[in-house]
Amino acid sequence: MARRPSLKRPLIVKTLIYQLLALLVAFFALLMVLIRADSGGYYSIQTFAPVAAEAVHRDRNGELYVQHTPELTELLKTVPGAWFIAEDEHGHHVTFGPVPSAYASLVGALDGIPFGDLRGRDRSDGLAVVVRQHSGPAGKLTIMAHGETDTLTWQMALAAHIITLPIFLLLGLATIVLTPVIVRRALAGVERIAQEARNISASRRGVRLTETAVPVEIAPLVTAVNEALGRLDEGHERQRRFIAAAAHELRTPIAILRVKVDAADDATSRSLAVEVARLATLAEQLLDLHRMDEDGPKETINLARVAKRVVADLAPLLIQSDKAVAVAVEPHFPVLGETGAVERVISNLVLNAAEHGGRQIVVRVQGSCLEVEDDGPGIPLDQRERVFEPFQRLRPRQTGAGLGLNLVRQVIDRHGGRVTILDAPGGGALIRVEFPLHPGVTHSPPAENRERRMHEDN
């Protein structure tokens, strides 16, 4: 599966690269401006001044003299023409190396120049000097020194790198840490509409995504999705009205046909009663699809009584079809639901068992569960989810529209329950419907009350 793109890469990595490139261009542009603004010449590197201060000592008379140190010796190997003038605050001074004539007049007069940089025209003319104050073995000294020289270009480049490197690191760290936070906050509205989209289902129509909660760039997509949802709702509404109208129109001729079949004298006409009943069942199932959009009031339901009433209504049809049906009531307790919808569930399950099962049908009520068991061929394990889909038949040539079990699942889902298909103990199929507990019931009825409950229900 292709990896889905993330906003983090373009918003963090690419942004960081662009920022670094922009800073590099800005710093190099500034460097070029400074270089062009410079008048040229060579600078003396100021690291020689502290080396010179460490080489100056004081004798017993307080006079200054130069003693070669390892640092001074090493520097002279690199710059043989290095020189310096050292002067203390009392006017004592000492010179080292070939002091140019241009600076000879400053010997003994450095106390008034605490800091300075002078350029030279050429790298080897000895005129590039620094003036610094340092403390050494002889105490605090003012040093005028000429050592290793360099141009302004390298100094500026080094300074630019020293300055920009921490800035780049800080900027990169801030980008990596803060950008995800900024992106998460900016896309908080997207998370919100994603949650709204998860709540959209066939049973919750009319829901629209909040367009004001997302960035302007994503708003057209949300608008398009809302328009698509609107078109789907309109199509569903037209389909629902058509099914309801067709089912209502079918009920009247079916009722007339049933009366005429029941009043017929010949056996051939009366044998059509089963087929007429199937037509009536199909019309009722179509109306059930229409009723799914209209939740009725929830009430306390006695499953045993409802099951007995439904089975009693269906018994004549089942007996005429050479089927046997029984109701087994075990310890049970009330459930909360819509009576009409629960009656349709029981009716569909019994008719489904009669249509596709064997001859013996048992409707069992136990706890908050309702079971319909038959002794037919059963339902294969790999088909037990497919049979709940609309217009699905287990075998292509079977009668029925394939709506019964689908309507059962829809009703039970709306009640917050669960429906499962199991193997019956004696063969055949067992369909179990589990209703949610009634708020006033915390446990199943005790076993010792089983006979009393069964007697009361009977």
C-alpha cells in the first residue's frame, strides 16, 4: 500500500531548508557589503599581544626586559619579523624585534593608547599592529605588537561563521519543535470535522461538517463533501418515499386477495394463501424499511408476552404450511425498546425459520435474550454475515426477498443490542438476539423463581 504523504515534511523540513538558505544568502550578502566597504590593507592578529605580555619580566631595579618563552619562540618561527613594544603605567618600556621607524616615536608614549588596530600596506612591511592592555609577570602592560597578519576578508568570513552557526542551530531546533505544535493547532479544525465525519451513518442523516472550523485552504473540500451529503440525503429521501408509497399501495390489493382466497371453496385457490402471505410479508418488510427512520417511544417490554402474541398470530399460517412452533419461557426480565419494532423482529425471525428451516421452530426467551431455533439445514459459518445484507439469499432459488434478517439487524442495532447466528444443539440454525439491560434491572432473575415466572407468563 502506498505511503500517504504527511504535512510534517513540507512544513518542517522544507521550511527549515528555505530558512537556512535565506539566512546564508543574507549573511553572505552582508559579508560582501562589508568587504567592499573596507579600504583594504592587512591586520595583525591580536593573539600575539598576550604572548608578548607573558615574555616581559621585571628585574631587581624595576626595569623591563624580554625573556623568550616557548610561545614566543614558536611564534617567531612563523613570523620572523615579529616585534612589540611593552610599557607599564610608570613609563618603563622595553622593545623586541625590528620596530619600524614609523612607530619608534611611540616608544615610552603608549600609556595614552589603551586600545588600537593599525593596518599595514603589505604583509611583510611590519606596519600592521594591535594595541592591547594585558597583565603578565611584569604586571599590567600596554602592548603594541606586530605578529601574524591577515586580511579583512578572512576575518569577516570567520566572524560570520561563528555568529551564524549558533543562529542556524537555534533556528533549526525552534523549527523542529514549534512547527508540529503550530501545525497541530492550525489543523485542529480538521480533526474536529474528521470526528464529525465518523459519526455520519445511514441512520443519522442530515449531518453536515462544520465549515467554519477549518482553514481557508481546506474549506472548499469540506463544502464539496457537505454538498455531496446533501445530494445523498435527497436521493435517500426519494427512495424512502417511493418504498413507502409502493408498500402502501400493495397492502390494499393484497388484503383483498387474501380475503378472496380465504373465502374460496376449491382447494386450489386456498393453496394460494401461503403465497399471498408471502406477498403481505414483503409489503410489511418494505414498510419496515420506511419505519426505520422514525424511532418510536421506548417502553418496558415483556419479551415473553410479546413473543407469545406474535407466535399466536403466525400460528395459523405456520400450521397451514405444515410447520410446528413452540414458545419456551425461561427466567427472564424486562427490556427497554419499541414494542412494534420488537414484534417485527420476532415475526421476521419466525417467518425466516419457517421459510428456510425445518419443520420444528422454537422461540425461547431467557434473561434479556430471544432465540429462534429450527431443525433445518442450518447456515454455513462463512455465510453468517452475508445473510444480514439486504436482498441476500442463502440459496439462489429460495423464495423471499432477502430483507428479513437485514431488518432484524437494523432494529437491534438501533436498540443497542446484538444479533448472532449459532448452530442449534440438535442441528439447524439458532439466531440469538440480545437486548440491552433495562435500566432498572441489575441482575438476572434467581434460579429458584424460574417455575413461578414460567407459571405467571403462562
